[in-house]
Amino acid sequence: MRPYLLLLCLLTTVTLCAQRPSVKWGQEFKIGKGSTDLQVIHADKSGVYLQEGHFVNSFIMGAWAKHTAKLIKLDKNLIEVYDKDYNKELKGKSFMQFFALQEKLFAFASESKKNNNLVIYAAEVDKNSGDLIKEWQELSNINLDSKKDRADFKITYNTDSTTFLVVNSLESNNKNTYQLTEFSRELKALGKTINITNQYDKDSYKLEDLIYTPEKKIFLIGRTYEFMEGKKKKAKFLAFASYNISLYNDKGVLEKELNTTINGKWLNSAKLVFDKNHHIALAAFYSNDKKNKSIDGLLVQRINTLNGEVISTTEKTIDQSMLASVKETEDSEDEEETKAEKKEREAAKKEKEEDEGFSRNMVFRNIYFTNDGGLILMAEEYNEYRRTSYSYNTNGIGSKQHTQITQVYECGDIMISKIEANNNIGWIKVLPKNQLEIFTGNSDQLSFDIKMDRFFANSTTPFYAGYGSMQINNSILLFFNDNTNNSSVTEPGNKVKKIQTYKKSSCFTVTVDVATGKIARKLFFSNDGIPTAMPRLSSIFGKDMYLVGKTYTGLIKSKVSVGKITVK
């Protein structure tokens, strides 16, 4: 028995040591003031493609509109090839996003018509020059009956990434209506548009995930809300009530609602994923009591995609002590939070807890498939909130009101768990961290907005907090910015320094062995002297990860560099 254990330990050590990531940074360049988006959206043999977007301070159909965008191409050595803007091509349209499908690259835009319609267009992009190959082609047309209606949209892949889906959301007459259309890479609709209307009003239901199966079934997973007891019936007093998981057919007809009060337990964070066996895997954290803010356990279900029937259910009680790392919240020598910022942060946190009653949450970020038929679940402790304060300056003529907005993002511990092929929970690990990112300014400076509707949210903030991850053979690699003093932190009970000043931070890599859950942590590189890395916004193409480093300067041009992470 002992030789076997020795061999197992040796193999584990070799596996962890074998994953040696290296990073290569390209030349620095500048992006214009007011830029909000900067993300690697595609990579091929000829180079790397970045999307740079800009917000304007106006609403289109009840949503912030991206006015224009740039496509930046870098060659294999991460040196700029072209910088293409689309001001002329848009002609009144509002840029949405670039989207890569197989070897093709598309640009998507929307336009608000005088007849109160919102139209979505697409056009193929010539990757060699950045020019549009053909004219804009209309894909979707959303009719809004009144100015109070709100439309939203998302472009996403089908389950095997061979086609793409245009998903529209329409909040009208207190109802949620969703439209789903599947398109080929030739921009041809594959079948009719599927229309779905649920029984919830627009304030009490927020779509969080959607899966369109090869059998033309649609799974919707959403968070339902109810008004807090003793509070007025206003949107700000809506509190999370439960999850709703519904199965619809290709006619938009509801076929089944899955029970989310499983064994008397209340789900408070969940994620669906389509697995290799053409089943739906549901991962969820639960509480034993509906009003309980804490997490009491982890639950995993396998669901039949044809009829929504549950194939198996496994649950694991979670000891609260394993979720609580020893966080040192006092400022360390490299923290630069002012007293005013600290006051605003604490006030915002208190307000969030009192008003919504569900301030802290473990949010599922990634689900990876393992070679032995299991799953790796990754969740992060995450919180975001906003506080608005007002002040008045009075002079001899009159008084002027000043509005200040404080936007706070908290990215905490990461929970990683292994679900075996037989649905048993193999191991659970918690990696402590304490990241904080705060933006303070007026409404013009902070044009981004919190969106509780997570399925449609595509926020680029926070920039520097959070983490990026990738799967290499039998290991999961994590990359995140942290206080250099946290270099030995790998498990609960370790003291964790808060990180808030990211220009002086270090980027760490953490390797997790899939079989055992063993964690190894190493310093990867320092952000001092280079544009600060944004691992959360990283993109993976093949076996390489691309991340953007950005020196955020707000209203003036920012310095940017792109890094390529290769694992040997």
C-alpha cells in the first residue's frame, strides 16, 4: 500500500510542477479617452483581435448604448497591424459587439427606429483589413409598444459552437418575453424564431442562464424576487426569493418546471451546463432556510434534456468555517483608499445589506469537464453595489447640486469542487482572497451600470479584481492579482491581506490537481511598471490565454499591452 501511495504522491507532484505557464507581453499602445471595452475577442494563425468600445451618455430603448467601436489587430508578435473604427459604417446604428464563429468574424449593431422598433444587424468582417465584407443584414426586429418598454439582447453560441443564437428580452406590460433565433455562419436563420413568455412580471424575474439543446429544447434558469415584508412595493425593496428552472419546447410552450426547493432546501446560486452525455448538469448552493443568508451545502443534479426529469441528485453539507478565511481589512502600506472612499464603501455595504437582504453570495464562474467523466465546479464570493450621495454648494446667486457615485466590487474566496462521474462529491477546496475595486465619480464618468440580469450583462468591470482560469490536461490553472504578502495563502485559516491598489499588485498562478484537489501557488509576474493585467477579462483560444494589461486613467488616453500566456 505504501509504495502505491508514494507513487501517487510522486505523480501528483510531477503533474503540478509540469504545468509551467509563461507570459509574453507585446508592445504598449494607447487607446482613446472614454474607452470602456478592451478585450481579446479572437485569435487565429495570423494574429490576435481586440475589441475597443465606447459608451455615450444616452439611452436607446431603455438601455445604455455603445455608440461606436474599434477593431485592433495584432500580429503573432503582438505588434499592431491595424486600428479600424466603424463610425462611417454604423451611420446612426449603435455598435453591439464583435463575434467569432469558426473561422469567420462578425460585427453586430442595433438601431432604434422611429416606429419604436429595435433592429439588430450583423455583417462579416474581413480579418485581413478590418473592413466589412457586405452591407448590414437584419437579423432581428423587436417591437416596443411604449417608451416604458425595455429591450435587451445577447449573442451567444449553441451547445457545440457551430451556430450562434440571438436572444432578445422584452419587458412590456409587466411581462418578460424572450425571443430566440438560431443562425448559421452564413447569417441564415435556422428555423423559426421561438417566443417565450413566463408568468412573472418584469421586476420579480431576472434571467440568469439559458441553454438551447440539440433536441431544440430551451432551459431557462432565473432568479425570482418578492417584496420584503414591511417595505413599500418598490423595486428597491425586492428581495431574492428562489430559483426558477423551466423547460420549453421549440414552440415556446412550457413543458416542465423543475422543483428548486429540493428536499426542503432553497437554492441561492445555480448554474446549468450541457455535458458530453447530452444531459444537463445543475450545480447549486443551497440554504436550509429560505431567509438564511448563509450557504449550508452544495447540490448537483443530472437532468434529462428531453423531458426535464432528474436522473440523479447529490448534496454535500458545507461547514461555514471552510468558507471563512481570516481577512485583514486594515490598510497595508501599499493601500491608497482615502477616508472618504472607506466611509462610502462601508455606507454602501450597510445599505445593500439592509435593503436587499441578500448581500453576500457565492457565484458560479466556471464548470470544467474532466477526462474521467466528472466535473470541476468553480465559484467565487462576489458582491457589487452602488451608492449615490448629494452635496450642495451655495453662493450669492444660489446653490448647485453635486452628485457623487461610488461603485464597489468585492471579489472574495474561490471555492473549487470535484464531482465524480458517479455524481459523488470527491473533494472541496477553498482558496482565500480579498479583492476590492472602487470607482468614484459623477454619472458622466461612471456610465456603466449594475445589471441584475446576469444573462444579458456583459460588464467590463471590475477591471483588475476577479480571476481567469483555464484547463490544461489534468490541472486547472487560475490567474489573479493579489497583495504580494499573500504569496503563501492557499487554504482557509491563512491571513489574507486586502488588495485594492492593483498597479502595485502581483499576478499569481494557482495550479489545482483535478484528481486530488491539491493546490500549488506561485508568483507569476509583478504589475509594477507595466500596464496592470486584467485576468478576469482574459480569453482562451486553443491552448493559449490572452490577457490585456491596462493603465486606467479615466478621461485621458490609457496605456495598453496584450500578453499571451503559454503553458508547457
